[in-house]
Amino acid sequence: MRTLTIEGYIIGLFVFLNGMYVIAFPPAGDEPQGYAIIAIGIFIILATRHLVATMEKDEECPPLS
């Protein structure tokens, strides 16, 4: 699970920085697209955190059989 966390954070951070690049550099007019890319990067990080937390919770409490 540690690998999943690291990979999710790296991908999310890369997407976030890509959005910053789209906003900061020409051509002008791409700002809405850059903001959407930033939102996707933040979503990836939050989704990874949620997935890892859910997986850890499932490991702590095995299902009753």
C-alpha cells in the first residue's frame, strides 16, 4: 500500500504542476483548462488517500465468516 500512496502522490503532484504550467505560460486563454487540470490533480491525491485509508481499514477488520 505504501507504493500505491507514493505513486498516487507523484502522479497527482505531476498533474497539479502541469496545470500550473498551463496557466503560467503562453498561449493566453488556456487558464480555464489549467484550472481544470489542477482540480484533477487534487482529486487524484484525495482519491488516493481515501483508497489507501479504506484498504488499511479493511485489513484491520477482516470479515467475519
